Amino acid sequence: MKSWKKLLFVSLLATTSLNIYAQDDQRRFKITPLSEMTPEQRTYFEALMAGPVSGTGSAGVVQGATSLGAPFNVYLRSPVLAEQLRKVGEQIRFHSSLPTKLNEFAILVTARHWGAQYEWFAHHRLALKAGLEPAVAEQLAVGKRPVGMTPDEAAVYDFSHELHTNHNVSDATYKAVVDLFGEQGVVDLIAVNGYYVLVSMILNVDRSPLPAGVKAPLAPLPADHAAHVAK
């Protein structure tokens, strides 16, 4: 390799490494390797690796890895709580009475409300894979009520948006969801919104970084944004 090419290669490699470390350094909860985990943390680690999350392509739970990514690495700090949250999270994600597309859509609404960059990054691809139209996600990402939603998507959006912004839902919004999915569907929709508020809090407090080179998908919204998002 010519000297100038070698110098360029080394320079690019160093820049990339610094970029990765710079992102990783923003974490408040440093990654805990398997070799440093307590027995309780190892039990949680092994349960995650054996569970359904490891089959989703999640960057947080990778088969063969010796550590966990966000938000699971943060949960490790409270392993008993972590194990209970694992069970709740698996119920909400993989056994909800709501169709997967709508469940993932509600997660995106929550991520947008909280400005949870990593949560959006992790679930955007899952929502699209489940059938959400890219244009719907794109409009949601910039803080708009998406046009072109199907009736069930609109019902989920309105319920989730009202719940986050008003801390309650109107009779009409409630009726739209209960008519489509029954009372169990209402409870499951509340649960997915509530659980992913917790996840958003964990990710935001941790300052969980996006993978190197990935641009933040969510722009900041004005403080009075909610008042301007009309049905």
C-alpha cells in the first residue's frame, strides 16, 4: 500500500474509532460485559438470549454477544426489576391482542412524543416490516398527524396521541378503539403506550447512542406542538 493511501486509511480508521467511542462515551450506564455480571444479572442475560427479543434483529440482544445494548444494559442495574420487566415487555410485544403493525405504530407515537431517538430507530423498521406505510411514519416523525392512515391506524394514533398529550382520551376516541378491538384491545393499547414511556425514559436518561453514522431520526418539536396537532 502506498504511503499516502496507508496514511489515509489509518486516518479514516482513527476517525471512525473516535466516532464510535464518542458515541459510546455519551452513555451514562456503561456497558456491563458478561464477565462482570453478578449471578442475578447473568440469569437475566440468559433469559433474554433465550427469549423472543433475540430473534427480532435487535441490536440490544444479539445471539452470541457477551453484553447487552440499550435499554437492557440499563435494566441490569436492577436485575430483579429487570426480570419482571422482561416478562411484561414480552407480553406487550409478542402476545398483545393488537395486530403487530398497530402495536409497533403505538410505540412510534410514544417515541415521537418523548423524542426517544433510539426507540424510534429500533422500532421504525419493525413497524414497516409489519405493514405500516413509510409515508405514515415519515409524517409522524416530523410531528404531523399522518394523512392516509387506515381507520384502525387512525384509531390507534388518536388514542395514543390524546393519552400522551391530554393524559386521558375523549369518549369518541375511546369508542373507536373499543369498537375495533374490544376492552382487551383498549387495555393492551394503554399498556404498550405506558411500557414504552418507561423505555423512552430509560433511553433518554441513559443517553443511549445510535449506531455510528446513523443520523438522529427525530427533530425537536416546539413546546406548544401538541396544541397544533389537530384531528
